[in-house]
Amino acid sequence: MTLPPRKDRINRAMNEIKACTGLLFILCILGSPSAMSNAESGPAKISLAIYPFNDVQKSSLDMSIPALLQSEFSRFEFLQIVPVEVVREKLYEIEPVHLWTEKDGNRKRGGILWNIEPLLFEKINSAVNARFYIYGDLLYFGDSWRIDAFLKEKGEAEPEKSFNLSGENDGEIPVRLSELAKSISVWLRKENVLNEAEADVRKYMAGLTSYSAAIMKMKNHISMAPESIPVRALLLDLYLMNKDVYQGEILEEGRRIIELAEGARQEDMRYLLSINIDPFDTVAAVYEKQGNLEGAIMVRANALKRFPYNSGLHRMKSGENHYLLARAHEAKGQKSKAAENYGRAIDYLKADSEYFQPAMEGLDRLKQ
């Protein structure tokens, strides 16, 4: 079974977020039970289209750069390459006005007036059915050169990655392009690992593999892409099915996702929402169960700064934690700390909360 574009799944999931939770939510995202009967099929390859690079100084196209990139990318089995020749052909079909020829010695070559609007990029990419595409410019400054390359995902407004290569002579270009292809492939590999991880979730939800086997497979996927927030979120969601047994693992994975969330792509954060995972709440809940109220309060305060999607819950829980902490300090005779936490509880809690009035009474009691 080939998944629909991830953006479509996320949009659909957001509409259903009140109806599903946890791994049940993954079922809503990844398909119906009948669709999961095909879960044994492997993940689809990631399609990558290679565009001609514009040779700015010559107002023509440099065909050697895409040819070198195509050769490098073809080494990776998880990639399905759309050759630059196919891209050029589709471009001529969609916008023939861009087609022109020039004489290079006795040889004619085709070129494109390479002033293409983003909308035309999307049209071409839809025609060749590629999820990602790479394009760029070749510039010369005397004997020096620079290549500006961009990797973009279909439907996204901004490039996922941008790369700048430079050198003093043309002989350096092949080596630098090889390094560029490897760098892009490493990044795309993370996307492919996620495809494989989602396929294994489908197998588990369809009853084709056991719970423990699903966890082991997810760990293997993480070893291939240790910084992938979506893959770690899938593993965390599996652990949450058995909170008592996997409390330590839940804490570890939740903390790691929080670390990775600093500066993460919006796409990754939306993925957390699409499967109804809040790593801050998950970690704080473990701390609360362990009686570590200070730790829970710190995590929820961090969430209010960095993960505003669930701010109502975090404010409520923070208020409750401050109230319980105030009671503990008051019982020990630590009036100053008790009063401080009663006050913070009042700041966080709504007036209709069951803890609001007791917090007010506690603060008044200490003032007297």
C-alpha cells in the first residue's frame, strides 16, 4: 500500500484529532482496516527529479551538473530518479516558449530561458510525479565558480535545503557535487526510514506482527535515523500502549524528542500533532506519577514556551502541580515556599478549577 502524500494525511488527521487518540490515531491516519490488509507490501521509494542547472553567465543550461548528480543519486536503492532529460521534455510540453537552440561550434543544443516561476516548477513536478526535486544555478567570477543548489518538496513554499558550493577551477566541481549528492541522500534517507516505519505500524495495526516485534523494528529504524522526530514519535506511541511496563523508555524517548524539537522543521512538529503526541505532556506525566512535581512543572513551563499547541492542558496541570507542591511545603512548615506555590497555582488555574479555591484559601491562611 502506498501512502498518500504526508501533507494530506496530516490535514485529514487534524480534522479528526478530537475523535482519535494514541495509536488508534495512527490507524485513522494510515488507512482503514481493509486498506491495511495490504500492509505486507514494502514502502515506496522516494522520487527525486533532477532539473537542469542554469548557467547564469551563458543564459543557457549546464547539463553536466545534473548528469553528475544523477550518477551519484542512482547509487542509492531507496531513491527513484527522474532524469533531467524527462524534466526537460515535460517543460517543453508545458511551456514551449522556453525552448530555444544555440550553436556551440558545429553542434546545436537545446536550452531553456531559465526564468521559471514557482508555479511552473510545481506543474513540471506534478507531470513527472516526483516528491522532491533539485535545481540551481552555476555562476562564474573570473576563474572562480559557485553552485547554488536547492532541494524542494512538492507542494512546499520554501526549499527544504539549500547548498552553496564554490571553488577555484572546474576540476573541483565533480568532487564537490559528489559530496553534495551524499549530503542530500543522507537527508532523504531519513524520509525513507519514516516510510518504512509507517509500513511497520500498518502491519502491527493489521495484526500481521506482534507488539514486541513492532517495537524492535521501530528501534532498528531509529538506529538508521536517530534524529528523526516522526520515527521516534511512532516508537513513543507504541510505548504509551503499555505505560506501566515502559515508563523508563517513555521518559527517555520523550526527553529525546523534546531535545530534537529545538529548531525542528514545522513538518516534524505537525507530524507530532497528526498522531496526537505531546512529548512535553508525556514526560511531565511520568514525573507526576513518580512524585517529581518540580520536574513536571519545569517541563510544562518549557512546553508553554516551545509547544503552544497544548497550552491549555499545560497551564491546568502546572496549576495543579503548584497546588500539590504548596500543600507539601505547608505540611513541612516551609511557609515561604508554600505561599509562593499557592500564588503560582492561582496564576495558572481557572476560577472553576477544583484546586483554585483551595489554593486561594491556602494563600490566605499563610498570610494570616
